[in-house]
Amino acid sequence: MSLEQMFDALMMSYKSIPSSNQDLKNQNEYLRRQLGEATKQKQKALKSPPDSSQRDDSEAESHNLESTSEVEAPRRPRCERRLTNNSDDFKIDIPAFEGKLHPEESFDWHSTVEQVF
């Protein structure tokens, strides 16, 4: 590829940057509007009393919003974490290594840490 061809290719890619930049801005604006609508619907759903007919409508509308998005995959509902009382939860204090250069002391510290684990 000659120098002139490389220059022409670079100029063409440089000229295409503003149009791709504008495409990204348009996509960003579309997603902002979509997010704003979803947020408004969510706020309405939180403010209104729990009525089964209203809930079904809002769920259908939110599903329609999610299905129109090309970027976002359908989400599964969050599961609440279970708080379990494990008997294996414990804390161990490991002695701090003082950074001395004596190999015997560092070996002793290392063996103590291995015994703890």
C-alpha cells in the first residue's frame, strides 16, 4: 500500500468519525429517554397502593420496554440472600511479621501462619 493510499484511507476514516459520533449521541439520547420512562413508571408503581390490576399493567409495560431494547437482555428477578447462621464463621488473629532479616524468625512466623490455616 502506497503512502498516498494510506493517507486517503486515514482521511476517509477521519471524515467518518463525526457521523459515527452523532450516531452514538442519538443512541445515547434514545437510551436516556427509555430509562427516564422506565424510572417514571417505577416511581408510579412505588407510590400507588398495591392493586393487582395496576401491577399487571405496569409489569406488562415494563416488559414491553425491556423487549424494545436491543442492548439489554431480559432480567431475572433478584433473589434475596438467605442469612444463615454458620458455625464455621470465626476470626483468627495472625501475628504481624516484623520484617526482620533473620531467616530463623521469618521461618518461625511462616510456620505459625501455616498452622493457623
